[in-house]
Amino acid sequence: MPTLTEPARTLNVRIPAALAGQLDALTTTTGRNKSALTVEALARFVEIETWQIQQIQTAIEEADRGEFATDQEVNAFFAKYDC
């Protein structure tokens, strides 16, 4: 997770008033500043989005190679969960 002690760049964004209010409340509750909370939230978002995109790309590559579950594997999966 990035920290505010690493080299940084400024990013200006417009956020909805309701979200700004939630951020203000969170700073009060946690005692952390807006920058720290925003950096943490953005880092988590980017990490999750990056992971998801990589998983999708991997799945597409597998599909392009014809790597699919067999009918037996699919049926076994659904039987396991009583579907």
C-alpha cells in the first residue's frame, strides 16, 4: 500500500458533495487526513481493478486456446452445490 512518505504527485478531482461529506466524517472518526484516506481507497481500487482485468485476460486466452471445462466437470460442479 502506498504511503504519503513516498514520492508523490498531486491529483485534483471533483467528487460529489455527498461523498465529500462522507470523507469528512471519516476523517473525524478515524483521525486520519483526507489525503491518507483517499490514497488508501484509490490504491485498493486500482489493485482490485488490475487483478480483475488480468483474470479476464487470462480467461480469454484460455478460451482462445479452447480450454473449457468438460460437460462432466460442469455437471460435477453443479451436483456438488445441489443445483
